[in-house]
Amino acid sequence: MTTSKRLIFKAAALAVAVGMGSSALAAHHEQAEAKAHHGGAEAHPTMDIVHTAASSEQFSTLVAAVKAADLAEVLSGEGPFTVFAPTDAAFAKLPDGTVESLLLPENKERLAAILTYHVVPGAIYAKDVSGTSKVKTVEGSEVEVKRDGDAVMIDGANVVTADIEASNGVIHVIDTVIIPAE
């Protein structure tokens, strides 16, 4: 990752959003409610974004890519961040060989650019989205976030599960990998 990308991440890491239950029972109840609310994706308000994603089988490709791009430490750090997280099925929609190619060491910078295009500084919840707006990603480009009734989209990808809370931000599950212009 370039020095400028690290500086952008550090500038985005201003505060930590921590949501902890007052007892183990309260935390378990909160997680059970969140899991039911988020269509089976378990929310972990005491776990960071990377560990929350790693706890779900639907994000194995994303977690591998985050590690290959050396972004795990940053995304485990202070936030808040909003991550639009593509599922394994979303990665599978890419042309054959794309994921394997991006995971090669020589493509690490391009992989980091794609992944940071899915990250927005600050915590943006689905209720915060109205109409169509542009938001700047950690990668540096803007993405279009749009609400149409109950549906929320980012650059043409559908948010299929919204507002999975983590200790350092929020995850929105998307059905398509979004790619910044080269």
C-alpha cells in the first residue's frame, strides 16, 4: 500500500464506535437479535470489521483479499469505517481468473485500490441514505449511493444486508464487486 493510502486510512481513523453489552447475557441477546435482523449475518459490535467479516463464511474471498493486500491491520484499527462487503458469490461473478490474478503479489496495489474503493470513512447506516448522493471512498474516488424505496445501491451493487455493526464501523453486504476506474 502506498504511503498516501496509509495516510488516508489514518486520517479516516478518528474515533472508535464501541457497542458493548453490559453482561455476557445481554451481549448474547443483542447478537441473536442482530443476527435475526441481518438475515443470518451475525453482528459483532465488540469485534472489529475484519474479525466480524471473518466470522461469516460468505466473506472468505473478501477476507483473503484483505489479507493479501495488507489491509487487515488497518481495517482492524480505529474507525469508524463503512465497508460495502462483497460476498463470495459477488467475487464469483467476476470473469474467470480475476480473483486469482488480483491475489498475486505483483497485483497487490490494484487489489488494495479495489478493496479501498469499498470503504468509506465514517459510519454510514442505511437510514442515513436518501435519494442519490456521491461519497468519497478511502481509495480516493467517489461512489454513487442511492436509495429507491427500501432498496439501497452503491455504484450499481445492491445492498442485500445492511447495518451489520462492528466495534470500528458498519458493514453492508453487497451482491457485486465494484471496481474503480483505472
